[in-house]
Amino acid sequence: MSNIDFKIESGVGVITLNRPDKFNSFVRQMAFDLQKALDDCELNKEVRAIYITGVGKAFCAGQDLAEAIDPSQTELTKIVEEHYNPIIERLRNIEKPIVCGVNGVAAGAGANIALACDITVAGKSVAFIQAFSKIGLIPDSGGTFYLPRLIGMQKSAALMFLGDKVMAEEAEKMGMIYKVVEDEALQEEGMKLARKLAQMPTKGIGLTKRLLNESYNNTLTQQLALENELQNIAGKSYDYNEGVNAFLEKRAPIFKGE
């Protein structure tokens, strides 16, 4: 997977976008490779958390437009359907915590992939750009779903219509991302967060992620019922038993994500 690097470190599946000469913009094989890396993370019990970042000056510039306009390549509707929609579905449905470390500009689909992760940390110099309007397209990769829920309809509409840059500190203030750190500290801080999550009761965290996803669609009554259902599952987990015993025995718990 030459455009996607993957390794497992301290219980974290580390996925790195590695096409720096093209600002980590996606081509077809790269999209499929990212899907496979996410599938591997989901299936591998050794992976308790996932960390996604990029190499070079950009996190991801979105779609490689040279491929998009090449008549011999996949048409635009297939690119969205086969490349990006499956990536976003995986990011939201894998019941393991996913941290995104945004190392440089995140534009178009690249911005929306970052926002679809559970916790997004960005370097101070990072800019997020809903760049689609610049070339006459509409936001995809879940952008029209998640961005209004993160920052509200007015700001989302303005950013999507105008294609303005949002610097990392402003993105944090408006609730678009979790945290801003100094550029040189990004990878250390991002991996520190991912490693911490990997040692936590990730069975319960995965169930919490499911609840957060369902909260977009449920009424309060439905959400309360689902909380009751999933709390029962969490209460039968190894991690719950370990957590309670460690508390009573005044020791640090050792969770397994089971």
C-alpha cells in the first residue's frame, strides 16, 4: 500500500496518508487502500484505537483532480460512491476510537474525512477548507451532515459557499475540532491521545460511539431506551468487571477492550 502506510504501535493502528508530492490527494487505489487499512484495524483485536495522519505539508487535499477529469478513469459519481462514502461509513461505524492528527492543510474530502473522525487534533498552522465551491462542486464525504452539527447551519453555509480558509485555532473555537497544538508537537500529542484511548475500556467507548451515532436520528425516548440496552451490554463486559474490581482493590485497572 504505497500511498497508505500502516503499522500497529502500542495498541494503536497508525494509518498515514503518504502521497506528499500530491498533498496526499486521493486516487482510486489510495482510497481502496485506506478502506482496507480501516478494515484491518476493525478486525484485529490487537488494535484498540486508530490514529490517522499524513506526511508532508498537507493532511489531505481531497480528490486528485487529474484523475477526476481523466475520461479513461472512474466517473465522478463512482468516485464519491466507491471511494469516499465507504471511508466515511467505516470511520463512523468502527466501534473503536479514531483520532485524526491533521498535520497540514485539509481541503475538500480531506477536511471532511478529518471531521468524521471521533477526535480531531490539528497543528497550529493547519487550514481547513471546504474547497468544493471553487470548482463548481458540492461538499461530499459527509461534510453536509457533520459540519452543521459541529458548528451550526449559518457558519457551515458560509464556509461551504465561500470556500474560506478556517485556521486551526478558529476551528477549535467554533467547535469544529477538539484541540490545537503546536505544529512540531502534533504527532507526539496525537499519538499520546491515541495510546491513552487504546489502554482504556474500549468496549464501552465503542458502545458510546454507537450511541453518539444514533443520537442524530433518535428521539429522547428512543435514545434513553438504547442507552439502557447498551449499558446492559457494557455491564456484562470484562472491562466493567475489571474496572470495578480495580476500584475496590485500589489499583490501576488493566482493560482489554472486551
